[in-house]
Amino acid sequence: VQLQASGGGLVQPGGSLRLSCQFSGGAFKTYELGWFRQAPGKEREFVAKVSTSGGSTAYADSVKGRFTISKDYAKTTVFLQMNNLSPEDTAVYYCNGYGTWGQGTLVTVSS
């Protein structure tokens, strides 16, 4: 399995970004997929995950109500819609599927 993350960039506080994680080399519908992030000088932390069916999601308390994770089965892609971003959301974001990691995409929230 390979995971290819994209969509990061520079955004102002209060802005939005949508991250994408392209899945390949396996059975997409059998994978629970998640997003993690690692801020400078900090450990990698859980952000969100979505179940194999896409019907169940979970979020870190710090992003609840602002971030939404979803799966697109036609595109075999998992998305992370991030709204109302704050500087505390600045980090490299990684997608993960049962221990397989994507390469990360940098999100910088700054004015």
C-alpha cells in the first residue's frame, strides 16, 4: 500500500484547506484511514480517522467541529477538510493506514 498526501500550504488564520491522501496498492474499502500531524518540536499526534465503510469518524478534541475527514471510494482518496485554522494547527500532516505512512504535507497557518 502507498499513501500520497497533498494539499498543504500557507493559509491565514481563520482560513481553510483541504488535504488529500491518494491510496494505492491495496483494497481501499478494507482500510481504516487516518490523519496525524507533527508540529515543530513536538511529537506526532492523532488528528482524525475514518472507518472502513466511511460511516464512522473520530477526531482529536483540538479539531472537533473544525475538521472533517471523509473517504471517496471512486477516487480511493481520503480527505481532510480543515476550517477555521489557527496557528496552532501548523504542522506536517501525515495520512496513515494500518501502519503505512504517507510522506506528509506541510500546513502553515500564519498572517
